[in-house]
Amino acid sequence: MQDIDKDTPALGATEAAPEPAAEPAAAQPEVMPSLEEMLKAAELKAEEHHDAWLRAKAEGENIRRRAQEDIAKAGKFAAEKFAAELLAVKDSLEAALATQEQDSAALRSGVELTLRQLVAAFEKSHVKELNPLDQKFDPHQHQAISQVEADGEPNRVVNVLQKGYALHERILRPALVVVSKGKPA
């Protein structure tokens, strides 16, 4: 008899199919998480969202509070720059009053210097003088005290009793004026 090699298949024998390899994990059917696991995951997610909402709410309240503080400070210290400019004017006036013996020329030059300081402070703070002599009457900028008959066009300012002032186009004080009216024919 022939020796049969154990590694060689016998004649007429069919080859056996190799054993299938273990299927990858993705191909295995997924196991549905239990209701408890799903509930716990949902609770964790809800807690994260609640925490984020609380933080956003606190941040919004902080922004609102800071804005209110900024508005309060702006209102409280709005005149700070202008007030600092006026200190030099006050100092000049006090110096003029402190001097006992002055002649009128020295006093006049001191007052003129003080006026220039005041005008410079107004310019730096955007306070504009309104002197509407010979301009058309504007009820938004002028306050008419009376009307007089005058030559020329009616509703013209013929006399300024008190100058007006504006701050950045906002009227601080209207000019007090006398307005012309047409002469009767």
C-alpha cells in the first residue's frame, strides 16, 4: 500500500471550505442601549444645556449691569472735560479780584484775557455762539421778544438782546431777538 501523506488530500476527496473568519464588530448587529442608559444620557445632555443656559443668562445680566454703570458714569462725568477747561477762567477771575489796586487798563486787559480763555474753553467743548443779527428768524434757534417795523425783508433779526448758544447743534439757549415786520403800505 502506498503511504498516504497526511498533508495531501486523497484523490476524489473534495476540499473543505475554509472556516469563516470572525466577522468584524461593525457587521455584528448593534445591541440597542437599554432605556436606563438612554435616560441617563439624556439627563446628562439636559444638565449640560441647563448649565450653558445659566452661564449665558449670567453673562447677559453682567453685560446689562456694566452698560448701566457706563451710562451712569457718562452722565455723571459728562461735563468733566468742560469743567476742567473752566478752572483756568475761574482762576483768572479770582486773581483779578484779589488785586486791590488796579487801574482800569490793567483790569480791562485781564478781563479780555479771561474772555479769551472762556471762548477757548467753549471751542474745545464744541459750544457755539449764536449771534443772528441780520439773519432770517428761526424759531428753533431764536426767541423773539418783540417785532418792530424796519426797512428790508420781514422776519429778519434786527437786534440781538442776548446771544444764544448751541452744543453740537443742540440749542442750549436760544438767542433773544427783536424781529422786523413789514411796513404798512
